[in-house]
Amino acid sequence: MSDRDDRAPSDRPEVISLSFPARADLVVLARFTAATLGARAGFDVEEIEDLRLAVDELVVSFEAVQAGGTVQLECTQAGGEVTITCHVEPGGPPLASRDVGGEELWGADGELSKQLLDALVDQHGREHTERGPSVWLKKRRANVTR
Amino acid sequence: MVVVEGEVDLAVAPALRDGLEALLAEGHATLYVDLLGATFLDSTALGVLVTTREHCANAGGELHLIVREPRILKVLQITGLATAFPLHDSLDAIAGNTSGDESTTP
């Protein structure tokens, strides 16, 4: 048995790359991954819950301007900070499928999503990269200063 | 009354919307959403509640939320909606006031 505690926060960068079809019922995978990384970064329960909701909003808000495809998340934690970048490879059915309600749902909540992200994370934004548009967030553990 | 349990996200929001719209279509102007069993609420679900609240108001009624979970109350507070809905922390608080069929989502 090793003395090493795998749950202890680590200063070594840890990266999780996650790829899943842009389907509403799979957004839970993003929440699960974010929660796991938040725990690895030493977040407390409230910070982990904030991160779970924030990554949900990140994916959902990004999908509002996308036409489906494959969601690709790059999640990094180092030194008590979690960074998550979301990119969507085009193609396939949209996340907001006909059964989900499509534009009617999206139209109602874009501003709500932004309000939540503003409150839950330290920084978030959108940018255009060579892979296309992406959205990202950064959240630091409460007792970490930069 | 619509009873919502578990994580209410993009995947569940349509069922919530359908349940509430069905009650409105039956002529109920005032609706109750029981969120006591809900553990997570994102902006898509919140959007459904906001839209339904407007429909209720247009029909001369209100949309009441029964909620006690701190995480969900926090979402309502962040978005400035904690005062937009009549909130109750238990079913006892609304006993005798509910109308319409009861459905559970998801």
C-alpha cells in the first residue's frame, strides 16, 4: 500500500480531455469531470458545486450558438486553479434537439447563464481559435491568491 | 402541482416545461412546482420557470416554488429571481392551495 494520498491537492498540472456527442443527456459527463477535477484541486464542497453548475452553463451556453457535433472539454487543474475550455467539433444533431425544445429554451436563458457564470467562477470568456470558437472558465480555490 | 426530483438540467427541462404547459392548458392559472427533491437546477430549467411564470401572470395567476435546497436558492439569488416567485419551504405552507393534477419530473 502506498502512503501517497491520491485525493491530496497537487501542484502538478493535471489534464483531463473529454469528448462526447453534443446530447443533452450527456452534459452530466462534463459536470462529473469538473467535480472530480475540483476535488483534486482541493476545492471545498461549495466550490465543487459551483464548478459543476458553471461547467454546465459553459457547455449549455456555448451550444446555443452551435449546431451540434461533438463537445470537447479540456480540463486542467494546477495549484488550486481549475481551467476548463469547451470546443465543439461541428456535425451531428444539435444538443438542443427537437425533443429538448430548441430555440424556445435557449432564448429564455442566455442572460441567466451569463449571470450564473459571472457569479460562480473567477473568469470566463469566449474566444476564436484556429479550431473555431471556444468558451472557457477559470476557478480558483478560495484560499489561493494570484 | 409538478414535482421535480434530481438534477434539473437541459435534459429534463423539456419535461418540466411540458408538465407545466399541460396544467396551463387545462385552465390552471396558478401553479406549484415542488423542488424539494431537486438537487441541481441550471439556467435552462430556470428559463422554463421564468417563461411559465409569465404565462401564469398573463392568465391572472402565479407560479409558486416549494424549495429548501440551498444550492437551488443560491441559483435563484444569483439570478435575481428569489423575489420573482412566491417561495415556500414546505408543502405544509401551501396546504389546501394547490390545484390541478400532480405530475413528477423526470
